Amino acid sequence: MMRIKKLLVVVGLVASLAVGLFAGKVLEKMGDPDPTDVPGSTESYTLEDIYNRLVSGAGGTKAAFAEPAVAAGTATMHTLDQIMKKAPEEDTTSGATTADVMADKKFWGLTGGQWGLQTGDGDPNLVAGNIKDGVTIFGVTGELHGGCTCSGTLVGTRWCDNGDGTVTDLTTCLVWLKDASWGERRPWRDPDGYDDAHKRAGILKDGTADAELSDSSVEGDWRLPTLEELKALTTGTEPVSSGNMQAFSGVQADGYWSSTTFTGYTGCAWFMALENGEAVVHGKGNMFWVWPVRAGQ
């Protein structure tokens, strides 16, 4: 009996030694379970970086782990609940889809079928050619000129040389005589009914001598422009002046009559100074240049 007890003691000692040796090997492999140094990990973002990204789009900075500067429980960062509240939620009612967003623009989809970062494919008709010139819609600036097209030679982006002695203003669709000197200088109205600015513009037609006109126009199509039409000619994109004739010829550094009477005194009318684009009032008996205009055909 005594021998059996001794044998059991020996077996127990051997087993304890084996367990101790095994545990030592495991600890050797695992390292100290309660180290005094900080963990040697790769750099990564923190939960606070994620919170800030959701709130403001901040980039965050990867860093190696470091022990907190203050004791636990002192609110050194936002909680998981606070982070979750900043995360977007699914919205199948008001959430945008790729069809709602301009082509090639990035957005975060909220619908079940298009969750996460998406790229819009937009409306294919939202292009500059379908938007009025000078108007910007969703960042697209229009290039559509008044609904008229150029079948001749485009000069710049505004003027169309029709090749028949006329030039079309694509912002207004008005057609102007290309040679701004043909009309010569006339009084606004001739009291004797002989030859004034109105009559000079009104006689213009296809084949008129020295006008080099072959536009199929007939007498009565052409007229003296209004003050607003002359202003439009000399302002905006690629304005016309004697120093920059654009698609025209013979533009004089002088005044051009408008058909608009001065409301303050009917004996005067407005003209435009083509050297500087200034609108001026003068007596109707004075001599200024005539530049005929007509509507598009």
C-alpha cells in the first residue's frame, strides 16, 4: 500500500512538471500576458478618426497604438453610439439615385439598391447646347443662341457670316447688313421727305447696288434698328465696335441712328457711338450713319 502511494506521488510530480514545461512553451510563444511596454502594432485609424470623417469629412491620421493620456472612463473619445448616430441611414423615399445626379459627379447613395459611394449618370440632355447662352444650370453654362442656327461661317461664338452680305447675331437672331458703311450718313427724318435714315434702310433688298446683298430679301424687309437692338449689338459676348468689327466690315468710329425717339423731346432721337458703345441723344436733323437690320428668315 505504501508503495502505491509513493508511486502516485511520483506520477503527480511528473505530470506537474510536464504541465509546467508545456505552459512555459506556450508563454514563450505568446509572450508576456501582462507586458509593461505598449503593443507593437501596425499604424491604423482610431474610432475618433471615423467619427470626424462622418461629421466633417476629415482625413484622419494613421498612428501606432499609444496608451490613453488619461484614465479610462473620462470620455477621451466619442462613444460607439455617438458614432453610429452620425452614420447615414437608408432612405428609399428621398435618397438620390444615379439618374438624379449629374454625370460623373460622386455622391453617397442612401437607397437599398444603390447604397454607398456612387457616380451619377445624370440627364444626357443637360448639355451646353440645350441651355440658353449665358445661363448656367447645375454648373453647365449654356451655348444655345436664341434658337437660331448658323448655316454659314461662324465667327467667334456669336456671329454667323451667312455668305450673302448679311451677318446673323446668334444671341438675338437678328440679321444685319455686313457692310456697316453702305447706309452712309443721313438725317433721322428729312422734313422734305427726300432721303432720310428710315428711307435709306427701307429701300435695301437683294441686289441693291453696292450692298453686295444676295439674301432673297425684298424691299420692306430691312429697317432702322431700335436703340435696344443697337445696344445689344455693342454689348455682351464679342461686342461690335469700330475697333473690333467681329464679322462685319466698314464699322465707323461715329454715331449710328436708332429708330427710337427721345421721350423727353420728340425733336431728338437716340444714336449709338460705335467707337465707345455710348448711347447719345441728338436732334433728328443731324447726320449719322445708317445700319439696316431685319428679322431672321
